[in-house]
Amino acid sequence: MTIFLTLIFAAVLGVLTGSIVNATVLRTKAGLPLMSRAKCLSCVEPIHWFDLIPVLSYFLLKGRCRRCSAAIEWQYPVVEIAMGLLFALFALRIILGLGIPSYITGSEQGILFIRDALLSVFLVIIFLYDFRFSVIPDKFSIPAIILVVLFNCLLGASTFSMLLGGLALGGFFSLQFLVSRGQWVGGGDIRMGLLMGFLLGLPLGLVSLFLAYVLGAFGGLVLLVSGHRSPQSHVPFGTFLAGATIITLIFGPLILNSYLALLY
């Protein structure tokens, strides 16, 4: 029962956090203050508190504004549910002790949950922002890098491992940037490489990088076939980097160990 209640609490916390993620992405793009009162982006009328209940309000309103009947962004319930599942997975990982970094002690597992939950907020924001608007804002990637370094130092992660991972993945994208003169990747991808490397270290960072390219190839093909992108369109690679980082954060050790088991 305690485990069940813990997972429910984590999921509810994630759903509530998903509302903040949605507001951050859409208000940042619209140039609106993040702390201002919620308003419909179409009629600009304030939204009452009972229409701001995560997930539930969207379905009760049938995806329409109560005042002007404009369509509410589809990403609201999707992101809220996704964040709820993510937070529950982070909690379940700690409960089951699966894939916990070796430097984490029993008393530090709560801090590990906080680290992963906070970073998932930035990663999902980057995921959405690059997918929808084809840019990775520094105002999200740089604070995420700082948080990673601070939390990992607090948790006792190897400084050498962090630096090696960050320099390897950040250097990988920097080299592509220099060779292509910014045509293959952008500055945002370089900072994502630093974030991934500092967070995961080199072995898991490489797993995440590999997953990002696999997801990018598959996702790009889906977008092309579905008509959402043309062959000349920008592929939102930051979206796949963020998604791969989240997957690796949860399942990375399992993926890496499974791969190594095939070699030996």
C-alpha cells in the first residue's frame, strides 16, 4: 500500500508539474510573463481556476475554451499525463533499486529523485520547444547544465566522469558545428551534448547519443511520411536528444548491460 501511495503521489506531482511545463513553453514563445494569470491565447480572457485542473479540465471542456470555443493546445493533457508517468517511473526506479548509480547511497535516493524530476522538466521543455519551434533556448539548456553539475557534485559523482562525458559529447557536436559551419548542428545541440555528458557520464552518454540518432532517423521518417516535414525541413534533433536522455536516465544501465552481455 505504501508503494502504491508513493507512486500515486509522484504521478500527481508530475501531472501538476506538466501544467507548468506547458505554460512555460507556450508563454515563452508568446513573449508572456511566466508568472502572469492564465489566459486563453485566442480571446485573451482570464481562465477560471476550475478550468485549470490538469487533464480533467481539458476533457470536461472537450478541448475548447469556455468563452470563445477556440481549440485548446493538444499538448496540455499529453504533457501532463507524460510528466505524471515520468515522475512515477523515477519513484519506481528508486523503490525497486533498478539502475541506481553506484555512487548513490540509501540516504541520497530522495535527492536523486529530486534531481531527475527537475531535470526532466527542463528536458521535456526542450523536447517540446525544439519540436514545435525548431530552437533550443539557452534559458532552458544552460540552467539545466548548472543543475546537473550541482546535483552530481552533491551526490558524489565522479568529477572526472562528468568532465569526460561532457567534453566528449559536447566536443562531438562542436566538431560537427565547425566542419559544417553550423549547417549540421547548432549551438543548442552543443549545449545538449554538454548536458547529456555531465548528467550521464561517458558510457551512458554514448548510449543516449546512439538512441538519439536512432530516434531521429525513425522520427524524421515518420514526420516526412505524415507530411509534417518536407525533405528540406529542419529536423528537431534537440527533441530526440532530450527524449533519448530521459530514456537513458531510466533505462540506460539496463540497455548498456544488455548490449555488453551480447559481446561477452
